[in-house]
Amino acid sequence: MDLSNLPPGMIGQLAGMVEDFILKNQKRYAFRSTPLTDAQKTAMGPFFTQELLDPVRLHVLKGDRILDPPFYSMARVMGIKNLPSFSDAAAVTFVDVIVSHEALNDALLFHELVHAVQYAQIGTKDFAARYLNGFLNGGSYAEIPIEKHATELEKRFSANPQQGFSVADEVKTWLQS
């Protein structure tokens, strides 16, 4: 199926399901999560505001995996292939709750915090729509612009973790381009 020709109503319905998945998982994992440690806040401080870092919560799963959304079976029937498996992701950010399948090193935490900034600037509904459209237009997880931008900033961070820059400003500029 040519995914570029999906009816706008179907795309809107799928985007709503993505948003619902995000919000349900934010709520599901929030009560199990903990704030960033002082060491994590110190490492991320040159890149993110305290206003962003303070409410962010982390949860590292042990013996559990993030389940794929229930709508994946419907998407597969529609011909959508290559769906990213949440159980295979190193970590997933649900608005301000980062759920990880592994211990978070600074690069992974940075990447997920970029997503928290993206959520903060565009809201959950727009994040879900952009994520879905990015996947449908690009055909894979690696081609989702939201992910590509987070990875680009993560690489910049990893190249020189002592050279601070404002992720909020970078995201704002990227969104306007």
C-alpha cells in the first residue's frame, strides 16, 4: 500500500492513537519513576533548563519491556510495515517520563531529553502527528525527522559534552525551518 495516499482522516485517527499511547504510558510509568539524580542534572545542565530537568522522571525496566501499541495490528493490516518495536528501543520518552530498557548513559539520557524538549515546545498531539507523518513519509524509524534531529543533537553533545548549548533554542530553530 502506498502510505503517502492514506486519507487524511485515517492519518488523523492513527495520530490520535499514537497520542493516546503516549499519554497512557506517561501515566503508567510516572508512579514508578524517579527524578533525575543530581549528577544527571549537573551533566545535562549546560544543555537543558532546570524548568525542563526538574519535572522529568526516569524508570529503568527490569525484567519487563515496553509493549507495542494495540493499534499496530490494525496498521499492519493496512499495509504499514517496518513499525518500530518499542520493546527493542533503548529508551522511550513519554512526554516527561523516560522509560529505559537499560541503564541510561549520558548520551542516551541527552537524546531522550531532546524529546522532552520537543514535547514541551509542540505538545503531545503535534508530537504524535509529526512522529506518525515522519514515519509514514520516511518509511522507517531512522527517517523520522523528530528522531533524526534528536540524534543529530546527541552526536553534537557526544562530540564535546563540556561545550554547552541550548537544546531549547536548537529545537525552536529546527521547528521553524
